[in-house]
Amino acid sequence: MATTFQSPRGSAGKNGTGRRGKNGAGKNGAPPAAAPSEAPSAEAIAALITNAPEPAPTTLKTFGAMMAREFRVLGRNAISTFMRSVMQPLLFVFVFSYVFPKIGSGFSAGGTAASAGNTSFSTILLPGLMASMFLMQGMFGTTMPLIMEFSWQRTIEDRALAPVPIWVLGLQKITAGAIQAFIGALIVFPIVLLVHAAGQAPSVHVTNWFLFALIMVASSTVTASLGLLLGTVMDPRKIQMVFAIVLLPATMLGCVYYPWSALHSIRWLQILVLINPMVYMSEGLRAVLTPSIGHMPVWAVLLALVGGTIVFATWGVRTFRNRVVA
């Protein structure tokens, strides 16, 4: 049974589709022309602009996301990072604070102008080893990831696509390296306090907790900033040589195993080592942890650490930006 549909009356008017009106599907079968839409008025445009939602800031969110990625990578490599942070100070403390006193070759600061009475070598070694870990962890935590990202991995290109300026990415690298340096220096504390021969326990007394935290943060950031600078200006194929040239002299002449005041008998060396950032880390930590040992004025330490952070960070971020956009 056939069914017939009939369009309602009036739906196929003069200009509709039922009858081929003047503006309808004419002789050539063209579709009817669409009615032109009215342009929005100036008042409507102004209302849309006024009532538009403010864009959410993305710099802090992106920075937090990049830091979360750093912590996740650090968590995956937690065992290797912990072993790298523990082995060097553990061996130094074991040899100098346990083995040498046991065989009758212990060191002390007695008889120097820097101390009154005998002082265990563990007391001298604690601030120096913390400064050594600052330099090693801060540089390793910043320089080595940069080398991989700039060379064979080329992941730095993906980071550069983040919706933040390039200098923010450079500051994120410094922050990640500074956190690793801070953690590495804290690991030295229990090692030195627990590993020593009888009667060789370190004498540690925090004179000012705020100053201690300030020196710890400044030491972390200055080493991470230096790591960013080295990681962007040095040839990746020669980075091992750079570490040999920088780390070894900085450690041996960084007042790690002796206070800076003990170099008064070698005046030219006492002045020359002032170009070494590790000297100020060691002396600053001695001022707040082992005040019985002679140390530099705190104002000189803070001036060097804060000023070095500003100089190295500014220089490093600039070379980092040039390296990324090149």
C-alpha cells in the first residue's frame, strides 16, 4: 500500500521548495540563497571583550610540572644517586676519622692559631665534606643532564616547546641541581657523626639556624648555577676533562681538610684560594657548625655565595638560552 506525503500548506511558499519561486530552485536547479547574517554591533564586541575570562597563568604550573618530572626521574634513580652521594664522604671519614686514629696517625687542629686546644679531625672535616658534596652533586645534577639533553637525546627541544620563556627553563635546571646538592650535603651529617674512632667524635654546635639554612641554600644554588654554565659552554666530548680540572683542584684547595686561617703561613696561597667558591662554603659552614675553629667573617661568606649565585646564574641562563635557540 503506497503512502503519500504532502507538505504542509505554507511551507512551500513562493520562495520555498514546493514551488520554484523567483529565488528558489530555478531553472538551473540551484539551491536557495541563504539569508545574510547580521554583523555584531560594536557594543556586542565590547561586551565580549569585557566579559571574557582572564587567561590562567601557566608559568608556575609549567615550572611545577617540570620539577615533578625531575623528582620522578630522581626517584627512579634513587639508589644510584644515594650510592654516589654516600661513597665519597663515607670513604673519607672512614680513613681519616677511623683508620688513622687507630694506627696512631690522627690529625688535630691543636697548636694552630685557629683553635684553642686539640680538636678532632672529624670536626674540621664535617664542613669541608659538606662543601665538597655541594660542588659534586650540584654540578653533576645540573651538568650531566644538560649534556645528555643537548647531545644524543635532544630532549631539550621538547622542553623548549613548553609555554614558558627559555630563561624559566634555565632556572628550573638550577633549582633541580640545587635540590640534589642540598640533599647530598645533608647526607654527610649522619656519616660524620657515626663513623669515627673512639674519642674522635666531631664537636658540632649550630650557632644560628637561620644563618645555617641561608648558607645551605646559597651553597646549593651557586654550585647548580656553575653547573648550568659549564654544561652550556663546554664541549660534551671534553666534559670529563673539565671535571678533572675543576673538581680535583677545587676540593684539594677548597679548605676541606683544613681551615682557611691555617694557610696564614703560606700567604700567597691563602689569597689565591679565594677564587675558589668551595672555600666560602667550607668557611661558612664552619662559622655556624664548628665555631671553635677559626673561620672567615660571615659577611664575606654571604657576599661571595650570594654574589656568585647571581653572576653564575645570569651568565648560565644567557648561555643556556643561546644554546637552545641556536
